Amino acid sequence: MSDRERAMQLLDAVPDYKIGYVVAYLQGVTAGEGEPNAETIAAFAEGDKMLANGTAKAAPYNIYQ
């Protein structure tokens, strides 16, 4: 069973009084899922180039602390 099929199966089991929570969550998860703009595409290309030539640096902080 695919993840999508499992999600649909779980959605069918959600009681009507909780469906609003599911809708709100899905709206948040899917927000901003459009095509990236030219600036974003250029930033990804720059990052890929830095990774390829070894000039990429680690983030200056640890987000997991």
C-alpha cells in the first residue's frame, strides 16, 4: 500500500468532529508548494556548484542543540 493510499485509509477513519484539524494541517503542509521563482532556482544552482567544487561550508550553528 502506498503512503497516499494509507493516508486516504486513515482519513476515512477520522471522525467528522476532527476533520477540521486534518484540513488545517493539510493546508499548512501544502502551502507554498508552487514552482520556485528565479531567485530560488539560482540559489539552489549556486549551492549545487559549491557542493560540486568543495567550497560549501557547514552552517555556523547546530540547529539540533
